[in-house]
Amino acid sequence: MTDTNPTDLKNLFQNTLDNEVLIGLYKKMLLPRLIEEKMLILLRQGRISKWFSGIGQEAISIGVTAAMQREEYIMPMHRNLGVFTAREIPLWKLFAQWQGKADGFTKGRDRSFHFGTQEYKIIGMISHLGPQLGVADGIALAQKLKNTSRATAVFTGEGGTSEGDFHEALNVASVWSLPVLFCIENNGYGLSTPTSEQYNCENLADRALGYGMESHIIDGNNIIEVYTKISMILNDMRENPHPVLIEFKTFRRRGHEEASGTKYVPEDLLDYWEQRDPLSRFEQFLLEENLISSSDIENWNKQFKQEINDGLDIAFAKALPQSTPEQELEDVFAPHTHHRVEPQSSTQKIRVVDAIKDGLEEAMDSFDDLIIMGQDIAEYGGVFKITDGFVEKYGRGRVRNTPICESAIVEAAMGLSIAGMKAVVEMQFADFVSSGFNPIVNYLAKSHYRWNQKADVVIRMPCGAGVGAGPFHSQSNESWFYTVPGLKIVYPSSPADAKGLLIASIEDPNPVLFFEHKALYRSIYDHVPDGYYNIELGKSLLIMEGTMASIITFGAGVHWAKKLLEQENLDVDLIDLRSLVPLDKESIIKSVKKTGKVLLLTEDNLTGSVISDIAAFISEECFEYLDAPVMRLGSIDTPIPFEKGLEDNYLPIKKLKEVLKNLLKY
């Protein structure tokens, strides 16, 4: 631990900090301390539900925020109250957030500091801790591409540095020379686990060497050192964009949250750090230097306590959320009105893979703020060569090779969206999305519902079996995401649809998982309109029309069913869903009511599949119109095997004719 004497630091920096700045830093630390003391009283009274105390760590939040420019983003944790107060968020608004009031930042949908605000350029954390580090990369990337000369600061604790997201985010920031200030508050404990059980190195700052990154160790309980050193570091980062890792030595003197207590902390350790309280140390120094007086302190205490009480009075008087299921559902997605762009009359007969490439190019030409990221997508053109030639046309700034770190790249895409840009992320194979699952389902999917922040991100998902790629490159894993509110899922089956739906997905300000079946890439040709056009998400397509039954499917299943119906000359409705979320329920109901019989077909294994949910929906909505049980057909419940014969047995293609025949006979 460092233990720098504040008087020595005053001598060291006496030519750079004037009295007004010093007094301002003291007052900025005093306000969050008084708020915390009040919150602890309210917690005991049962007037707030939970509190994460940052008492004893105020110098870090205040010092960093004071050194930041107003338009620079800060990404705090739940112990960084000083970030919010130093950015001068109205106290009543903060209090309303903590009480779950309708006028809080999340309309009562989330608690504590789990929110963001574009007005104050603060992006709050989620409980999974790690994702905000990669999001900071994305924000910093946007600032760098826009040449704003701004830095981004992001906080984590020493416990959070054990997460894979920490490694991924630092690696990306270093490789891309992003102006991110990574702030580790090393406060002794991750909940109850001491640092000796969290990591096995002397200083966390030493890890920066492995990333080729600058690092510093700073006494987090000395406001002069924090403010002065961070100011100098940030000025350098703005002129010469690069990431910096800061380890603040400090201590958490209260429980992880108040209910946890501190019984696991030795008393002598608590006493040691209480003597190094950043507020009392600085106060004593200012008094000794005759920069403030006891009456000043008394007056500021009185003033801030009154402001706190006034803010609480306003917040307590605010209403609790009053909502309906319809209103809640409306806020899951950012508003988006589809403006149809009609296709041109001229066409080319091209493959699915070519149509996707065309769609990406049209979008890149139309949206100057669109960034494409993925493994090997630049000079190599991606493993499927869809982005071949893009670097030459759009430059490495917009077409970015990434390290193998799916999580950080999804998070960086979210950061780009926060900073007002668009992003397309290519998963090399849809199977690999499991390495980026957390930020998709917990960050992208929930951002708009939580605090009205769009996630303008499309994730391209090359998927599907039939190409002998085995268990790790063949999954049709749309069901992994189908149950998560806030994600749109698109799954085209034809070249024309692939292009139009991809453009529409990029237009949409919500997170879209865009599934592209690898077996269709180079086997399916179609006449695809030239130029820019779009196809509205959530609208299915009636491929074939009949009266005997309805086959409802998507992706490769469309071609399996179409081939069979043409061979057998069957009078059957064939519906290509195209979008799974939003789902075209109206067309499904219309077809089932007409035919009375339905077969739901998927490439995914049947258990827990999307079609299983659709089957339940049909049974509820169309029961009285059904002349047979709702039939489902999918792959068997095993991983996908490599050898062709085994893969053929896995897939449902050979069973389709018999199942349909049984349905029609019922």
C-alpha cells in the first residue's frame, strides 16, 4: 500500500493547484460523504432498500471526475457516488432513482447506480461488472474516429479484474490505441474475499506490461495526488490517444453492501484506513494551511445537509411507477418506424453470400457512422469472404479486424451506439457467440428498457449444419436468444430477403441477431434487386399457397419443405417466417385458420426450440380451428456430428415426408 503524506504532495504540486481548486475539491468530497451518512440513516429506517457505501473512497471519484472534461464519458461503479454529484446531477433525481420512483432515471425498473444518462455523460454499470470495460472501448473508439480529442474513464474493482472481460477490454484498447482510462479501485475485498485470494501479483498495475500499456499506482486516499496525476495523464491521452491502467490503492471500510457488514475485516486494518480517511486528511491539511476555517466547514455542512433534505423531500413526494403490461412492453425496444424503400426493377441473379455482401456495402455507403468489426474481416475478407475488398473501399477505421474476444467486441459495439454510431459485428461462426453471450443478453437486450438507451448493433451469425463442420461450427442457435426480451432475431432463406432484411436490420436502432445459413451461402441463387432497398422486420412471406395444411419454417427449412411440396405436388401453405422476433403472428393465425393443420419445421433440435413456443401459441390462439394436433419436426437432441451420415441422421430432412403425410392423413 502507498501512504503518501498530503503535505508533501502540496509541496510537490504547489505551482499547479491554486486555492480555489483545492477548496473546490474538498467541497466536492464533502457532499457525497454527507449524502452517504444520510442514506445510512434512511437505510436503518427502512426508507431505502439497499446501499453500497463508498465512504473512504471519495477522493478517487472526485479526483477523476474533476480531471475529466464535461463532454467526456465516465463509467462508474456502485461506490462512485462522487462521480454523479461532481457532474451536478440534481440530488432529488438521484434520490428518486434509489427509491424506485417514476421520475428516477430508470422509471423504477432498476436500482442504485444501474443507469446511464446522456445528459451528464455517465454510463452506469450492470451487476455483471465486466461488460462496462468493453463498452468504454467502444465509446473511446467513437471519440477517436470522430477526432474529438476526448478520453473515456471506466471504473472497476480489484475483484472485477479477474473477469475475462477485463483482459479482453484491455487487450482491445491497447491494440487499437484507444484513449481509455481504466481505473481499478483496489479496496481490499471483493465482497468478503481478500485480495490475497483474488490475484497472485504484488500490484494489479503490473498487469499492464502484458498489454503493452502504460500504468500508474496512485494513493486513492489523497485527493491532491489523484486529481493532479490524473489531470496530467488525461491531457497526454487526449493529445496522443492510448489507454492507461490506474491502480488506486484504497480501502472499503464498510460492507460490500450494508447488510454484509465487515466482521471478516480485522479491526486493526479498519483502524489503519480510518486514520487515512481522504476527507479528514484533506480537511486537516486545508486547516493547517489556513485555506479554510472551522466556520467554513460548519457552513458547508449546513448548506449541503439542507440541500440533501430538500432533495429528499422532493423525491419522497414523487410518485411510484404506475404502469401497464402494454406500457412496459412498449419500452422493451427503441421506437422505430419502418420507411419502406422499394427495390429497383433491375436485378442480378446472385447467391445468398453475394446478397449479404451487397447489403453491407449499401449500408456502409448510406451510413457514414457504421463500423464493421470481426475476426479476419479486413484484408482477409472474413472466412466466408463477405467483406472482401471492404478495407480498400472504406478504410481500416470502419472495417476492423478484432482480436479473438467476442465479449469485448460486442461490448465495444454497444459503446459505439452510446456514442451515436452504428455497428455490425461478425461472429466468425454463430457457435462462437457463446463467448459473447453475457453482453448480448444482459447489456444490449436490456439497455432501452432500463434507461432508454438504444443498442444500435447488428450481430451477423453464420450458422447451420449440412456442411460437415461438426459440433462447434454447425449450430442453429436462435433459441438461445429467443427467450430474451429486447433482442430482434432475423433469419432469411433467400438472397433477395437476405439483402433487404440486412439493410432493414442495420436501419433499426435495436440489437438484431442476423442468422445466415452457411449451407445456403453458395447453393441458393435468386434475382436480387440492385441498389438500396429494405424489407420490414416481422413480416413473413407466403412461399407457396394451399389449403390442405400449413408448413411454417425459416432458414434452410424453407428449401427442404419447398422441394418436397414441389416433388409431391401438394396443396400446402408454406410460410417463411423470415423474422422470429418480431414474429408475424397474424400471418400464422390466418394460415392455420384456413388449413386447419400445421407442421412447424426447424433445423434446431426440438427441445426448447423456437417452433415449440410457436406451437404453444397456435394451440392457444387457433385451437377451435385445428383438425389435427400441432405437429413439430426438428433435429434430434444431440450435438451436431461431423461425419456426413451421422449429420444426415441428426437433421430432420429424411423424416419430413413421413411426418407431413401423417399430418395430412389425420
